[in-house]
Amino acid sequence: MLTFFEKKCRKSIFLAKKYIFLRSLRGKLHNSDIFCIFAGRMEKSILLCGQLIDFSRPRVMAIVNLSTDSFYTSCSMDDEADFLSHIEQLLQDGADWLDLGACSTRPNSQPVSAQQEWELLRRGVEMIRQHWSAVPISVDTFRSEIAEQALLYGADMINDVYANDDMWNVVAKYRVPYVLTFSKEINCQNHLLAETMHFLQEKLDVLHRKGVADVMIDPGFGFGKTQQQNYELLRQLDILQVLRAPVLVGVSRKSMLYKPLDTTPDDVLPATIAAHTLALERGADILRVHDVKAAVQAVKIYQLTHNKL
């Protein structure tokens, strides 16, 4: 009988061998789409709001920051008309889903209290639901109690930065889609991809055992990673196809873009579009973005280039 530790070691070795094989294969397959199909990209889908969503077309998730402590623009609800106008514009620009967050997770941020976070989310979900009953709403939170309240109040999925067991119990209870993020700090550059894959595979297994079938994976750009690690992850993003889960990429206006260009989040829309295009070429299924119109256009050009329209 194998011990738990021995099983874990065997699984890590298997994943490492699979990763090495796919990496060598990618070097022989010059067409990125061929590699993605081989690795399982075309088989991915989730059940959201009672509809089966496939990823033959990459999806665009609009960021709706309700916190005033966001590193980029916040969406104030002080004026209901302005808030609703902003949401309407996101949807007109082509957003597939809305991702509401009320507690900043930027580096060195101070989390608001659970009560403050819930009050902002409650008002946001309520106002959106009064005018758009069918639009899928994701809630970006690391607090399981907030996630449960939001789901009861009308949210449809959970975007979780820190991946904890209490949160998994909530999403298992309500059988909703879930975004699993790799936010662990990695000290050694050489272990970046292996540790990313091991973490995501291990947590996917746990979630599936709990009955959570609809899991998207986020490699966590900007969370616990150096600039070099972020770009290595972007270069090798298509390796994640082996995990056979939809891949969400959130690089919009982040420091990995504006710091090397010696500028600010306000001035990196072109760099964001470039990063989104690179991510799409490497198998991204969902782009989490501030600038919906630009992302939708990038997706369309990607589809035209690959004869997917």
C-alpha cells in the first residue's frame, strides 16, 4: 500500500514527464493550434447559468472594481445612473461576463472588512440584476462567507485568488463555476512551470472529488511572481492545456506591463492588447480585462487569423 507521500511523489513525477514530453512536442509542432488541440483545448466547456459554454470562441470577462483601493479604475456606485451606464457600456462593448470585486488584492493593499466588502458587492449585484437579469455575474473574493452570500443574492460564479478549502466547500454546495488561481510565491525560476502545474493539478483533483465540475484555472500573473517569472509563464502558457481546464488570463494593465515600460497603468493599453494577443495564441480561453472593446477586437482578429469565424 502506497503512503500519501509516495502517491504525491509519483503524481509529481508523472506530471513532470508529461510536461517534458509536451514541451518537446511543441518544439516540433510549429502551429500553436495543433499543439493546443493535441493537448485537449477543444474539449473544454463549463455549465454557467444553465447553459453549456464552450471555448471555441475565447470569452471576455469585464473587471468591475467596486473598491476604491484598486490599482486601476474603480467603479463608484455613489451615482446609480453612472454605475449603470458603465455596466451598459461594458455589455455593449461585448463583455461575456462581469467580474465584481470589492476588496483589492493588489500588492501591499489593506483588505477592507468583510462587512464593507459585502455591502459593496450586495449593492453592485442588486443594481445589475434589476436591469440585466441574465448577464452572468462572477464575484471576485477570497472570503468564503462573502462568496456564499453573493451566490444566494444572485451571483453565478466565484473567482478566488487564494484557493482555500472553505471556499471549495461553498462552490461544491452550490455547484457553480469556480476560478482556481495559482498565487503561491515561487523562489526558484527553474521550478516555475512544474510548481504551477503541480499546484493546479492537485487542487483540480480535490475540487473534482468534492463535486465541483466547472473549474477554470488562472496561473496568477502578478501574484507572488517576479517580472521574469510572469513573462516565462506567458511564454509557456500553452503547457497548461495538458490540465484540460479553461485557462483564464488576467494581465490587464498590471505592473508586469507598466513597470518595464517605466509608465503607469493608465498608459499601457497597447501593451495590454499585445499581452492578450500572445495569451490567445498560447491557448487562453478567457481574458479578464478592464478594456472590453479592445479585448473583444483582439479576440476577433485572433479568430480571423485562425479561420475560427
